[in-house]
Amino acid sequence: MSTAEPTTTESRAPAAETIELSVVIPCLNEAESIEIVVAKARRTMERDGIHGEVVVADNGSTDGSPELAKRAGARVVHESRRGYGSAYLAGFDAARGTYILMGDADDTYDFTQLGRFLGPLHDGADMVIGNRMGGLRPGSMPWLHRYVGNPVLTGVLNLFFRTGVSDAHCGMRAFRRDLLPALDLRTTGMEFASELVIRSSKLGLDVREVEIEYHPRKGESKLSSFADGWRHLRFLLVHSPTWLFLVPGAALVVLGALMGIIVMTGAEFIGRVWDVHALIAASLTTIVGTQVLQIGMFGRAYAAYYLGEHDPLFDRIRDRLRLEHGLIAGGLVLLAGLVMCVVIAAAWLSRGFGELSEQKLAIIGMTLVVVGIQVVFGSFFLSVLGLSRRDAPSDELAGGRDQKSHQRS
Ligand SMILES: Nc1nc2c(ncn2[C@@H]2O[C@H](COP(=O)(O)OP(=O)(O)OP(=O)(O)O)[C@@H](O)[C@H]2O)c(=O)[nH]1
Ligand SMILES: [Mg+2]
């Protein structure tokens, strides 16, 4: 939530208890359009008999936008921190309606259609998101956003979080204001749009879509294709340990194991037989894959313990596996590796430290030793993450066996 206490310029604000809809508009230097947009929203609410208010959240505009917004009948909130998300957080704090409708100040969204968002909310939806893709007016969206940015980022978002939303960056949305504490929105930039969709999906909200039109903007765009695109992607990645770590980690382990099998069986691959160099690559791939996998597990544990995320897979694993299971598994891998290394060393010793040409077995033995050590310490670390939760009873630190739900590996 916004930390800076926003200052409000009151202008024809209806009594709080009568407000059904707060139209919240973020604004940064939108003098060309802000008056039009505010007037459209106000006129439409009057026309449709909706008791509402228009809140403009300004981010330090230098072109007189706040004054224009106020003149058009909006309540203006000033937020000192830059960014689309910051502006919205300040606007949401100031909003007093039962429902909030969000939309840009650049006249790209048609505020005369706001009733189409309110309808599903009256029908019981928690959130309504516009879908612009069927209603793009010529010149409204550059091809890079239309065919690359939006589909790729919406696709990644749905792959990672299965939200089912078709146009995840549509800026026109409406939702119940009482959901804000549960939504717990924090991001300050354009990635705020993704955060809202992901949080709604994680909360299992009833999210519906409405087809809308998207018009060419007035004034200068505040969106920076690559910087903002990256901010979205970065946000999606760091909120999905599964796709950031577990999937690539598992892929590396499988790749390393396959390479190892090809070398050890002497099978032909791409027209040739592979030897010790390929086995070294296989070993390193497996080791790094195990590391990445473990970081993913730590990430999921952190999200479950500290971010309060509901994670059925993690819960299931935690219910079935204890620290000791991890220690036994890691210990067995370590032991297998040690046995291989000792056998090779013994054979070498029996030859009076003479010729030694057991590179392949030695590489496999050492790989198992390294992986085993990682699993042992990784299991302890997972346990430490669980133990250090504030609600953990203090005697868990002693590793009490009866701490069923906490002492897990
Ligand atoms: N980027 C940015 N936008 C802000 C900020 N504060 C308010 N905004 C407003 O956020 C809304 C969205 O920004 P736009 O530039 O329209 O971004 P966009 O809709 O993704 O891109 P366009 O299709 O080019 O309009 C506009 O109403 C901006 O005025 C800020 O600090 N940074
Ligand atoms: Mg816009």
C-alpha cells in the first residue's frame, strides 16, 4: 500500500455512504485528455443513475493536469512516488465507493461504457477485466505490443498462474473495494496490472471479462516498451519459483542424466560415441540442476511460510516428508558416491599408486558425493526455513520429532 499519505483536493465529493462507484484514474501529464475523461465518467454516472465519484491520482504532473481534473469535477489525490502502481495505490486509498473502476487518463478507454463493468459486479463477480483485443481501433496499439508484448506476457502469465484472463494488461477493470486488504497490492510500476490479475487468481476470485474498445491515445505515452515489458516479466518470474527454478532445474538434471547414460552405455548420439569430456559436462549439468531445483524448493517454502501462499504441492510434500527423509536420501546418494571413490582409490592403492584410468567412474562417484552433500544441507536449510517462522514453537529448534506440521524437510 502507499506509504505516503496522499493529500486530497475535495471537489463536489458525495457523502461516503452513498457512493456506489469510485472511478480511479492515474494521471501523469495528461492535460490533453484528462478533462474529457473525467467529464465522460461523471456524465455517464449521472446518465445511468450511479452515485459515484471520480478520483484522479496524480504523479507530479507539470502540465496542469491536476487543476484540469479538478475543474472537470474530480477529486484529486497527489502521490509523490512515480509509477502507475503508486498512482493507483494512492487513488484506491482515497476511493470510497463500494466498487472501484480503473482506467487511464489518456482517453483510450471508453468511460461511457462503465455500466458494462458494473453489471457483472452486481451479478456477483468480484472483478471484471476488459478485453481489448477484439476492439482495437486503428492506431490504438503499436504492432510490437499487439503481436509481441501483450500476447507473450499474457501467455507467460497464464502459463505460470493459470488466470484464464485474455488481455492481462488491459487497464480498464472494476472490482469490489472491500477486496483491497486481501489483494494486498504492492508494486509501484506498470507491473501493477499483472499483480492485480495474479493476486485475484491466487485468491480464487470470480473474475469475468467484458469485450471493450481501445482507442488511440491523446498525449504522450508513459509506457516504455522494453523497460516496462521487462518489469512485467521480472515480476512474473520472481513470483513463480516453479517456473523460475523448478522447471529449469529439473530439465538440467534430466539433461545431465541423459548425457551421462549416453556416455556410460557407449550409445551413438549425433553420429558419434561420446567420452570423458561429455561426461564432465553431464556431471556439471546435473550438479547445477540440483542446485537450481533446491533454490526452487526454498522459494516455495519461503512463499508458503512467509508470504502466506497456499501451495497444495508444498503442503503435500511437507505432510509426508520430514527432515530425516531428506537426510536419508542425501546420505544414500553421498554413500554411493563415496563407495565408488573408495573402490577406485583402493584399486589404485593395490597397484602401488601406479596407473589410474577410471575417469568415468570417478566422475560419477564425485558427482554423487556433491549431489548427496547438497541434498543433506538443502534438507537442513528447508527445515531452518520452517523453524524460523514466528509461530513455530521454540522446542522445534531442538528438532522434536512430534512437531508434525513444522519439522519437515
Ligand atoms: N508510466 C506512468 N504512468 C503513469 C504514472 N502516473 C500516472 N500514470 C498514468 O497511467 C496511465 C497509463 O499510462 P499510459 O502511458 O497510458 O500507458 P499504456 O496505456 O500502457 O500505454 P498507451 O497504450 O501508450 O497509452 C495513464 O493514465 C498515465 O497518465 C507514472 O508515474 N508513470
Ligand atoms: Mg494508456
